[in-house]
Amino acid sequence: MRIAKGSDLTLLDIPAMPASLVQLSRLLQDHDVNLKALAALVESDMALASAVMKAVSSAATGMRGRINHVQQALSFLGIKEVAAITYEVSMRAAFPPIMELELLWTRGARRARLMKHLGHEMGLEPYAAHAAGLFEECGKAVLFRHAPEHYRAMMRAAPEDLDLVVLERAGFGMGHDELGARLCEAWMLAPEAASSVRHHLEVRRSGLLPETPSPCGVCAVSAIVWTMMEQPEHLAAMVDRLAPQIDRDPTSVLRAAHAVLERADTTPTGTGAGPGVDTA
């Protein structure tokens, strides 16, 4: 998908939805998902199969018995967890393997795990929250792929996202927030995930959730998790501002945020997968 924007940098090319995700979406449309077909899809992609087995290894630590096959892994992790892993692997594969993007993917994976678990604690759809966290900065990858040297200089000039998006809009005609949301829509992510990506900077700046047709809960989770990661001294203030806007008790949300962060700090590196959240 090409978007005509900017001055001399006129074509912003959003990667098409990868074939593996197209096939995954078709499989997930069936009420009774064919695990054998899903296992075959995972096994056909070496990077995806490796990521799935790594997730099992992390989640199954201390479990009796071993999981040696992809189909066993799918049953253990759950369909939604495997879908989340597929999106992460596909997103990495769609962009060049450069250092700046590796840092972005690492940060995004941690944010996605925190958002998934906090979303679950707050009674929201955890995998919509996970997708929003994973894709929150993907618009930066689109701009890196489009004009790497120009965008690298732009990032050096504005290390803070709220300043960076001003330069992006001036230089490209669109910020990474809107670009990321459009990629989410092109890749058929949940509407609340795309909405969170589109509005995350404004929510972070203002502390106000957008008035949108899609639910705002994931937007609140995004801003709370960003504060957990970047400005933990302001966490209570951010929760006090956002929780009432989605009819949640600030004290309960703050307690959940601290618990999620404490668990994350003691969880081995991996996908943060576990058999307890995904009930699909």
C-alpha cells in the first residue's frame, strides 16, 4: 500500500499483509481451528517455528514431560498466543535487519507483554492490548525503510517521540502514529489495537482518551505501560487520570500495574507466553 505524502519524499510504502498472516486469518475464521493445518503453516516458516518452540521452552519451565513438536506447542500455548507470535515474526521480517529496528522490536516485545498482562488484569482483551503494544512504533520502521539516512538524522534531532512526530509530519506529511495505525488496519489487527496505535502519543501527552467508535481501554493500557517503562515515578498520576475514563478503580489498576511489572522483572526472557491467559 502506497501513501502519497510529504514533499520530495512522496511515497510511503506500507508493507502488504504477509502471506503467513493471510493464511492464519483464514484458518482462524473457522470456529473449530484445524490444529494440523495451523501446525503445517507454522512448520513451513523456519523463523516462526523457532519462535513458537522458544515460547514453549520459556513457558513450560519446570513442567513434567517435554514438548517436541509444533502441534503439541500449539495445544500448550493456545491459538491466540501463536497468532501473536506470528504477528511479531512477520513484522520483523517485513523490515530490514538494522540496529535501530532491533532496538525498536525488543522494546516493542516487552511493551506488548506488559500490555497483554495488564489488559488481562483490567478485564480487557489481552491480545488486542498485546498487538497494540507490539505495533505501537511500527510506523518508525516504515519511515526507516522509506528514507533511512533522512529518518536516522531526524531521530537524532528529536529523541523524544512527542518531538519526533512533529518533525515526521513536517518532513513526510504523516507521523509514525498514523502510519502505524494504517499498517495495523492493512494487516487486519483488532480495531482497538489500531486505535491505540493511532492515538497513543496524544493520550500520553494529554491524559485524555479519544472519543472514537472503538473501545478506549487499550489506549489507556498503552499510556499506563509507557509510564511504567519510561517514567515510573509518574505512574500513580497517570493511572489516576486514565482509570476513571474507562470506569476502572485507580487503586485497583495501580495495584495491578505494580504486580504486572514485578512479575515481568522475574520472568525469563521470551514471549511471556503462558497457558493461563489464552482461552481460545
